[in-house]
Amino acid sequence: AAAPPSLHLVIFPYMAQGHTIPLLDISKAFAIRGLKVVIITTPSNASFIVSKTSKHPNISLSIIPFPRVPELPEGCENTADLPSMALLSTFVEATKKMKQPFEGVLIDMIAYGHSPICVISDFFLSWTLDSCHSFGIPRIVFHGMGALSMAICKSLTLLPLRTKPSLELDLIELPNLKLPFTLQKADIPEGLLDFDPNDHFARIIVETGEADINSWGVLVNSFEELEGDYVGAFESFYFNNAKAYCLGPFFLYNELKQEVKAEKVQMQSYSYIKWLEKQAGFDGRTVIYVSFGTQAHLSKDQLDEIAFGLEMAEHPFIWVVRSRTWAAPKGWKERVKEKGLVLHDWADQRSILSHPAIGGFLSHCGWNSMLESISMGVPLLAWPMLGVSEQELNAKFIVLGWGAGLMIPHRGNGGEKIMTVGRDVICNRVKELMGGEKGRKAREKAQALGRKARGAVEKCGSSDKKLDQLIDQLSNNKNGKS
Ligand code: UDP
């Protein structure tokens, strides 16, 4: 349903690509429906945002300064610029100083008669709740995670753990959730079980969690057909009957629209797309794509093992290496030059995953990467990397819950993380995913999920309907109808 031209909304992403990108995607879905979207960001994040929103006429940017904090390196305005994850809490803490300029944006909008129907805020920016309350604007929270992992994290932090005995066995049972896999201690994001209230990050989790459950609603980048079974359990943790809206996969709205034709043409000019076109049997799903997102830091030894593992597996590959300092083992580049493409810059992951030459994705299982992969029907080789994140849960969900991928064995018998996964393991798993029977089955499952994902955002699909419903509710809210 086309919205009346006067509806405005504010989107305030957290400054990490994995959190920002999905909100830019959904901002386009709102803009296409005629809403005017104001995205709030900081000076050094602005150009990335402009490049990703294709200068849509209904989307504008409001740039506010990122506070100077002595503990953070000069110019650091994105968590990808942090020299260490230990500074994450300092970064989140610093954002609190943006409250006044943020409220300045709201005041200006109201003064122009553009009072927003809601503020969609990342959950790390918990202080926006207070501002929204003062201005009487609904706050919708966004986590960048799926409904199942959110339900698990909420259960662990908000329900009394009645299962102490099984915890000793490393198995966790949650009374409110029927899980599609066995939950073990090692799957839980660091700090959630051994919660230390003196820890800075733990304090932030408490603060953000408090604001979270007091928000007007929740935006979930997922779809009913994938996670409908867990939405109820997740929603039950929120106050005031707040609802969770599964509107995803957000990026697929964009895929369906005319406006992206220009983006598609641009994609075809990328050197790696040209490289993919040249692969023998390029529509035969023979190439494996390797990337571990924007946050994970891999050691030199681990990068070397991946290099050898990929070489030994003998499948063509595209590998995005984030490290600026790693140099490939001697002679390796020369040996793999026909088969492998190593990229050091930002690569447009979606255009790679959507290419018919791609047959598998060796991934850290960030939620966005997972959604992108299954939406394109590409099975995953799951290798969770970041302990503080929910990547272990995502990996189990997709491999054991949906059968749409295989796992890289990355833990010992006691659940401990293996420091360096060896080349043989990597080689064997790549071969199995790309050429084995298990890989073939996983590809079928991924393709079936991909069809469901696209169906969800098509006209009258589950996510498309929920998006219309949300806009109706918010506009009725504004007009005093509810
Ligand atoms: N991404 C990309 N190119 C890169 C690295 C990442 O397009 O070279 C995108 C990727 O498509 C995804 C996001 O960045 O949308 C990463 O989010 P994810 O949740 O997968 O992982 P995170 O970086 O948050 O760990």
C-alpha cells in the first residue's frame, strides 16, 4: 500500500557494517512505499551509507558528530576501525554523547511538521529510548540477529536458569523453547552465562537489554517460514505487548525493484564478477566463496592454513582477506593463480553470492551473511569466529536445524575452541561441500530456503504483509487512531 506522502521516519543504525547494512536495506523498502526516511549517522560513515542507498529521493542523511574519546583511536567512528574488540564497550559508551545532537534532529523534524512515526534504533543505542519517550515517538529496536538466537539470549538473561544440573554436563535446556539442536555451553555468546556485573560489556548488555524490552516494537531481519516458530517466545520478553515484526530478508526488497537495475549494471563491471564469468562451467556452481565478515581477526597461522586448504581442495575460490598485513605463503599465489582470486578490499558480497558460478560459502555465520547465502540458494560451510556474538547459534541453526550447510570442526571434545584449524580439515570439508553427497543435499535445502525467502518479500508474502501492517499501525498511532 502506498503511504501518504507526509509520513516520515528516522533510522539510527549502529556504526558497524553488519548492523548498518540491513537497516539501509529496510530504509529502501520504506522509501519505495513512499515514506520519507531520515538516516542518522556520523561524518566518516556517511559516504558508505550514500553508496548503499543509491541516493533514493525519499532517503536523506542527517549527520551528527561522533564524540571524541581519548581511549579510542583518532577518527574511529566504526567498530570495524577498532584495534581490538576489548574497546567495544568504550565505543558503545561513547555513543551516549550523541544524545543531544540526536534530539536536535528530532526537534528540527517536529518544527518542520515532519514528526516521525517512529525511530528505528539499533539496540546498542539504548539511550534513544529515553529521547523517544520525551518526544512521544515510538522506538522500534533492531538487533541484527535472528529470532531464535534472540529468544535464546533473552531466555538466558531474563529467565531463572532452572537447569543447573544439565549445565554441568554442558547441555542447556530452556523451558520455553523447543530448539532444533542440542544447546551446549560452547554455543552461548561469551559473557551471557558467566555474567560478571563488574565487567563493562556486561553492564552495557544490561542497559541495552532494559531499553530493548521497553521499546514499542522490534524489527527482525528474518522471515516467518524460517523462524516463525520462535517469534512468540522472543516476543514474550517484551513489555506493553510489543510485537516483533519479521520483515526479512531486508535486502531482497531491493532486489525486486527497478531502481536497482543501475546497481546491477555497476556490479557487472566489478573485476571479480568478470573473473567469475570466466570460470570454466561458470553456471555450474563450482566456485567457493570465502569471507568472514567485517569483525573477525584471523591469525597469520590460520590464514596460511586456509590458503593451503583451499589450494589442496582444488576448487576455484574467491577469498576476501581482511588482514592488511598478511602475505600469502611463498609461491602460493603463483600456484593458485588460475583457480583462486584473493580480494583485499570491500567486495560486494551479494553480487558474488548471487552469481551462478558460486556453489558454496565458507562463512563465519554472521546473520547477514547467512541470510544472504540461503536467500541465493548457496549452502554454507559454517565456521563461527566471534565469541561475543551469536555465530555459533547461527551455525547450528543452519547446519543442524535446516540442513543447509556443513560445519567446519572448530571445537575440541571439551567444547574448547581450536586455535588453528588445519589445512586437511579445511580441504576435506570444502571438497565435501562442493562435490560430496552431503554437500549436494545441503545445496538442495539451501535452494528450497531461497525460494521461501524470496516468496516472503514478494507481494502478499509473509514479510511484505507484515511491513504494510507495521506502516498502518504506526500511521494510525500518529493520527491518534489507536
Ligand atoms: N560485506 C560485504 N563485503 C565484504 C564484507 C562484508 O558486502 O567484503 C557485507 C555482507 O554482505 C554482510 C555484512 O557485510 O551484509 C556483514 O555482516 P555479517 O552479519 O555477515 O557479519 P559481521 O561483519 O557483522 O560479522
